Amino acid sequence: MDFIRNFPLFTIVLSLFSGVLCFLLPGKAAKRYTFIYEGILLVLVGSVLLYTIRTGGSFTYVMGEFPAPWGNEIRAGVLESLLALAFVIILQCSLFAGYRFVEEDMDESKVNLFFTLVNLMTAALMALIWTNDLFTGYVFLEILTLTSCGILIVREIGRTTLAAVRYMILNLLGSGLFLLGVVLLYDLTGHLLMVPMRETVSVLSRDPAVMPVLTMAVGVLTTGLSIKSGLFPFHFWMPDTYGWATPASASLLSSIVSKAYIFLLIKTYYRAIGMDVIQKMPIPYILLGLGICGIVMGSVQAMHANNLNRMVALSSAAQIGYIYMGMGMGGVNGYTAAVFHILAHAVTKSLLFLTTPRLAEVSGGSLLFRSLQGAGIRNRDAGLFFTAGAFSMIGIPVFAGFASKLQFGQAAMETGNLKVLTAVMLALAVSSLLNAIYFIRTMIRIYSTGLGITRKEVPVRAHHRAGYNIPMIVLTLGNLILGLFSWKVVQLIHLGFSMFR
Amino acid sequence: MIEHLLVNYEEAAAVILFGIGFTMLLFQRNLIKKLIGMNIMDSGIFLFLASMGYIEGRKAPIIVDGVQKAEMYINPVPAGLVLTGIVVSVSVTAIMLSLTVRLYKRYHTLDLDEMYVLSKHQEEDR
């Protein structure tokens, strides 16, 4: 059983190896290899999750057997394994459902490069989830940035390249700030490993003269990661980036990549700084405020979008706001709600981003609302999956979106702060209303045949249809499981946080 | 305040460099200038790390004359971090330059705003 302790490292090393291998393989073989490898990855990550649940504790893998504070470490607990598992499932679904569009957008001879990038991205994601060292976090953060830019520019049109450049610039600003924050913390504490750093920070925080410097270091680091994940007011890159990317890339970027940055931030707060120190800083209040602004502004901007992908992208900005709002509320409940929403939003957004191109396909290749009239009737499968995603976004009971809103509400109640409670409840109410307005409007649009638009159904080949429907069913089921068994998932997240100390 | 800055002049210089680089990366419209800004920003951080890791009078941690006292040597980790950071920075610059070349070939300008205008003319919303 103890052999499972090696699995987190395997997920990183094997993904790096797969990246190199796909570079050497021809396109079709690289595709087959990656699909098989993702299956293996699922087994590895699933085993780690079961192992940590069964043993009821986390474990640390010491690299090269150099103990702390000298060596580098990987750490696995329930929370890390749960997120890794969710990310791998979504990765697999996005690749299965989005592959057809990658083939259309890319030259056949270059398809292996897409899979090279996807595998390197997986390695970076796994490393960000498992790492116990802030500088390792920085290195893989940059690898994640580079690979995510790479999967963006596979679609060789000018606007995608421009969106990629904009995305890169914002991400580089974020990485620079994150690195500065890490360096400042290293300067103050002399450690890069999270646990020794937290112990020193806890001693330093008792000195009132050090607190401002500490706050600045954590603030710089937080700003870096919030720029990268698209917190308001740094969300303006989202519509172009997600809107012009190939569907698989849009799904991966919005549902996995931006969440990995947030998880690194949560891990840094809990394990490298300590929640008691974070609560002494003004940072949680700023996150709460920006989160709420993001929720409202994202939803308002999404209402004014003229294109379906842009609308879904802008609603992502609002959902990122939810996650930061949870972190701003503080306490285990606030963070549990934030992590739950990471999962809920990841399954929902990938579902939506993989559905929109199918609706566009039967609407003359256009994502503009006026062209989408009746698209849900022309492609019934896509219409159905879009509806499921939209219900979750609005927060209809049974779906994941409802469960996460409930978590936020409960967390706000438990803060015992009337101002926070009022602000959170208002934000939830306004956002649900706005979400309902623009998603129901879209559903009416795709299910009504008015205005005399009579486009014919575009026949989709059977194997393409199955390759699309199966991952979509998995994502919808994931959504329902999160909605119906939210108490079980919340229990797991709580268990994960209890292992974080 | 000024005294502190004068004593820690290397760190002060590093922070000023970071500020210059950050501002250039954010506000310059020319892509090449943005990239230069990014490199200045990274250099600022590397200077900060390098100056922090160096203690005057101590040597690199390579045992030559049999001296094994830790007090005689400097901590090699910051230098290692700088080297790693430089590798990351070079790779990022390479990717950004390749994207810049691709955009220049398409739009014949390096100005990001102009590129946006041209792209909207050339490729309609879909």
C-alpha cells in the first residue's frame, strides 16, 4: 500500500515524459497515447485519494531524501487528491469532446504538438497541486502559463494570437508579482518549504514592526495570483482569450488552469503563512470586496455580450469572484465553500464551453445570438447539455451551482458578521437574478424558431457524436453528483482542510 | 527612511528596477518594449535575490582548504533560485518573441492597439 506514496511524483514525472514522447510521435499516435495516459493518470490520482481517505492522514514525499528544511517536498492529502482527480476527469472530457475542433483548427502534421503541450500542462497542474515548496510552485506556474498560451495559439488566426499575447502579458505581470512575493517571504523567513516558512511567519507576526512587511509580501503574492486567475478588475482578458480559443483550450483554461492558481493561493495561505496571520491582515476584506465586485460586474458585462462564448467567458469572471468571496469570508467554512465552487464551476464551465461550438456549428459557424435562433432544436444533444450547464449556473436545485450558493450562504451566516452576511447575501441574490436573466434569455433563443430562420440540421458522424456525448454525460453527471451529494463532498473538503495543518 | 534606503541600496535599486519593468510591461504599446520591460522586471527580482544571498567576506560554499565552518560560506540557495529564474525568464521571452514575429508578419506593426484595430477590420465577430 505504501507504494502509493510514490504516485504523486509519478503523475508529474510521467506527464513530463509523455510531453516529450508526444513530440516524437505522429499526430494520431500522440492522441491515442494521451487518451490512454490520461486513463492511467486517473487511476494513479484515484488511488492517492482512496489511500488518503483510508489512512485518514496526509503524507509528504521527500525528494532525494533530503529532509526539511533543505530538500524539496511533495505533499498529498484528501484536498489535493480530490482536486487532482476532478482536474484529470475534466481534462479527459475536454480532450475527448474538443478533439474534433482541434483537428479542424490545426494542421494535421502539428496535432502531436497540441498533445505535447497538454501533457506538459498536466505535469505543471499536478506539480502545482502537490508541491510543498513555494519556489517549485513558481517554476511550474510559469510552465503552466507557457503551455496554456501554447494551447491557445493552436488556432492560427490573428485574433487568437492577439488574445494569447494579451493573456501572456497579464500572466507575466502576475508571475513577476508572485515571484517578488515569494522572494520577500524567503528574505523574511529564510525558508521556501511551506511548513518551516509558516512556523517562522508565526513567530515574526508577533513583532508589530514586521507585520507591515509581511502584509506587503503576502499582498504582492496575492495580487500576482489574482491577476493570473482573473479576479476583478483583472478579468478583461477573459472574453477574448476564451472566446477565440479552440473549444478544448477554452474549457481547459477556464475550468482547470485558472483554478490551479487559486488552489496554490489557498495552499500558500493555509500552509505557508497560516490562517491566524492572514486574518490579522486586511487582505481577506480586500478579496471579499473584489470578489463581490467581480460577481456583479462579471454578470452585468455578460448580460451585454453579443456572442455566446463571450457571455460564458464573462460569467466565468463572476464565478471567479464567488471563489474569492469565499476566501474573503475566511474560516474553514468560507474556504470550503470556495473549494466546492472551484469543483462546481470547473464541471459546469467545461460543459458550457464544449457545448457552444456545437450550437455554432448548426448556426452557420456563428456564435452571435442572432444566428443561434433555434440552435438547440437543430442539435438536440448540445441544446440539452447547454441547458444542464445553464441550470447549474443559475443555481437551480439538484445542480452543483445551487449547492455551492448554499455553501456560500451558510459560510456567511457562520462568520457572525452582519455586514459580511448582508453583502454576501445581496451579491448572491443579484448574481442569481442576473445569471437567470442572461441564461434563460439564451435558452429561449436556442429553443425558439421564430423570425423565420430555418437552417438545416448539420449531420454529425456517429463516432463524433458518441465521442462528444459520452464526456458531456460524464460532466453532467459530475454536476448532478456535486449537487445531490454536496454534503459528502463538503465532508471530504473539511477532512482535507483538517489535514492542512 | 533615506538612511535605510542608503544602507540597503541594492534592494532599493532592485525595487526601482522592478517598478520600471512592471510599468513598461503594463503600459507600453510596443510589444518589443513590453518584452524589454518584462526582462527589466525579472532582473530587478534577480538583483534582489542575489544581493540578499551575498554576505561580504564569505565565500562560495565549495570546500577548498579544509575549512568546514558554515560561517565561512554563503548560502547557495538564492544563487540557485536566480539561475532557475533566469532559465524561466529566457523561455518566456523566447515564446513572446515568437508570438511577436507571428503578429508582425500578419499586421506589419508592433503596436498592440493598432493590431487590435486591424484585427477587428480583418476578422469579423463570429
